[in-house]
Amino acid sequence: MESISITIYVADRPYKLNVTRTEEERVRKAAGYINDKIKEYAKSYAYNDKQDLLAMAALQFTVSALKYESELEFRDTHLETRLNQIDTLLSEHAV
């Protein structure tokens, strides 16, 4: 896929990235989420510098990602088990 060069800003710092066109929107959206979370934390907590806010945002997003990953793993496992049960029932009743 064709790669394009973009510049995003995270915590008021520019970062040049090479991404595919299909990734561009997702990367920009992610940077926006991070910056929004930094602003939210800046209003709510005392901090020494933006590094503190960035660390708190990174921690929150990582916790959310781990929770989501765990839920997906559970769902996939549960779904696989249930599909196997259905397959067994269908096999038993097949003529």
C-alpha cells in the first residue's frame, strides 16, 4: 500500500509519521483522543509537566485496551464453546 507522510501533534509536540491512507484517519483520531484526555487531566489534576498528563492518558488507554482485549478473548472462547455445542447437537440429530 502507498505510504503518505503526515504530521500529528501529541501534547503540543509534532510527530512526523509514514502511514497508509487507510491508517491516516485512525492515527489522527487517536492523536485527538490523546490530546483531549491530556486537556481533561490538566483541568482536573495538579501536574509538573505534560509528561505527567501523557503518562496518565497512556495508562488509561492501556487499561481500556486490556479490558477490551480480555472481553474479546472471553467472548471468542464462549462463542467457540457454544458453536461446538450447537455443532454436536446438529450432528446428533442429523439424518
